[in-house]
Amino acid sequence: MATSELHERGSPEHGRHTTADHSWMLWATIGIGDIWVAVLLISVFAPDLVSGSEQQHLPVAAFTTWFWGGIGTTVFLLAMSRLRGSAAWEPIWIGLTVGTFAVWAVATVLAITLPVMETGSDPTRIPFAAFFAPAAAALFTALAGLIANLFRGGTR
């Protein structure tokens, strides 16, 4: 190991870069956790689609929310990967994680608590919020990622 390598490892810049990477990984992990906790809560607690004369229950949210959670995770990670590399962007990636948490928290509350639509003489109950809230959360996560990367461009 050369002497210059020892000096580079001990330099304050190296420590700041390492700390920024750890902070970035922490906030990326928190954001992913936020999305998947919301997906789990929606899948378990959202109302079922009830149809037919026998009132058969179909847990639609349990089928569809996982797909939208995957889309949300993908766009979140793409946005976060563009923010990696500079400690100056730390407030932006923290803001992206907090924004993602807010979006998925609202989607969770809406999917679980909004009323269902009833139709017909054998009341078919359609939980529209369980269909659309996770899709909207994935789209708003993509929008938050786009906005965060626009802020990054302004801080160069």
C-alpha cells in the first residue's frame, strides 16, 4: 500500500464521502421500507371486492398492490441512484424519502378507509380506493423523484 493511499483514506474528504454513502443507503432503505409497509397494510386491511349472489370475496388489493409497490420501488430507486455521490445532495434525498413516505401513507389511509361503491340487487361492493390509491402512490413517487432530480440539477 502506497503512502498516498494511506493519506487518501485518512483524509476528511474520504470520511465525508463514506458518511454520505452510509446516509444515502440509510435513507434509500427507509424509503423502500415505507413503500413495502404500506403495500402490506393495504393488502391486509383494504376492503374486498364482493360480488355474486353468494357474496364471494376477492381481495383485489392483495393482488394488485404488490405490482404498484414494485413500480414505486423501482422509480424510487432510480431517483435515489441519481442523487448518490455528493454529500451536498443529502437534503434532497432525505426530502425524497420523506415525500415518498407521505405519498404512501396517504395512499394507505385512503385505500383502507374510503367507502366502497355498492351496485345491483345482489350488492356488488367495489373498493375503488383499493384499486387506485396504490397506482396513484406509484405515480406520485415517480413525480417526487423527478422533482428531486430537478433540485439536484440546480445544486451543482
